[in-house]
Amino acid sequence: MTYEIIKNINRTTTLHMNFIDENVDIQGEINIKGGVEDATSYVPFFENDLRCNFADKFPVPEMPEGFEEGEMLE
């Protein structure tokens, strides 16, 4: 995941995020009231929203060989 924060002149900040580095063709953009610090603190929440809303676009992690359902991973 990569993101860019752009400070706007109207006391808002634009957060642009994409997942090209993960080979997932999803990008999102949101305007946040406040400055760069506000946008930076919102990054993990926005990332989680995009991953949840577009979960079908992300590859499913492979289970380790020999793993049985109900087992705990270490």
C-alpha cells in the first residue's frame, strides 16, 4: 500500500491511497478536515476500509502445507 497526502488551501487535506505495489488495482481518495497530521493519523483506518470494502480484489493468503482446519498457527 502506498499513499500520498496533499494539503489543500481550504483547510482540508487529500489522502490518496493505492495498492499497486501489491498487484491490486484499487485506489481511493478522501478529503479530511485538518492538516497533514490529521490525514496521517487517518491512514490506517482508510486502508482498513478499502481492504474490507474490496476484500474480493485481494489475494487470499495460502495456508501452510500440512495445516488442518481448527489448528492454531504459530
